[in-house]
Amino acid sequence: MNWTLEVVIVPVSDVDRAKKFYADQLGFTVDHDTVISDEARIVQLTPPGSGCSVVIGKGVVPDMPPGSLKGLQLVVPDLKRAHRELVERGVEVSEIQVVGQNPRPVPDPLDNVGFVFFADPDGNTWGVQQISSRA
């Protein structure tokens, strides 16, 4: 049996500001924006090519303060290109960092060990790792 991770809830303080960041600056697709009531709204967004979406909203997760989710991670085949795109979209992103070393030869020296890091407007943190080929 396959167990797939499909949704991660990201706690935010301002749904419209977060939606703009994730859709316009990160390029996530807005799957739906559903207003349930004055106290409840759910916005689901999916990174390009991902099988897992993020959900932001109001009245979604009362016991997770905005900005409390740390260490979410995206994977891309070309970290230099991803970094350039984030910078062009106005995301405050770290420089490319090499974390560790590859135990075996890989096609690109950034594979598995190349990362950049950023935070959303509420302080939820993300890493982006390069993996262009898998063992």
C-alpha cells in the first residue's frame, strides 16, 4: 500500500498576503479558495510538479500560531535556476549553500547537498534542495 503525503497546513496571519506570496512570488498554483463562513476560509496551493499541496486559511488550525512551521522543503533539479527565479520574484532567499558532501559521484556537485532557504511573510521557513538524479 502506498502512503502519500498530499497536504501540509501552513499557519498564517493574513490569508490574502500569504496567498499572494505563495502564488505570485513562489509560483504555486491556486487549486481553490473556499470561503466557508466569516470565520473560515481554506486556500489550497500546489507547487509546480508536486503531488503535495499546502493549505493556508482562517479558522483552519487554531493551535498552530502563524510562523510556527519550520523546515518545509522543496526539491528542484536545478538550484541555480530556482535561486534566480526566487530572486527575480522578490523572495528574500539565502545564497546557495552546500551542506555536507556527496558519498558517491553525482552528475552535478550541488545534487543532494545544495540548498537555499527562505521564509514566508509570517516566518514559516522553507528549504530548497537540489536533486537532479536519484540513486
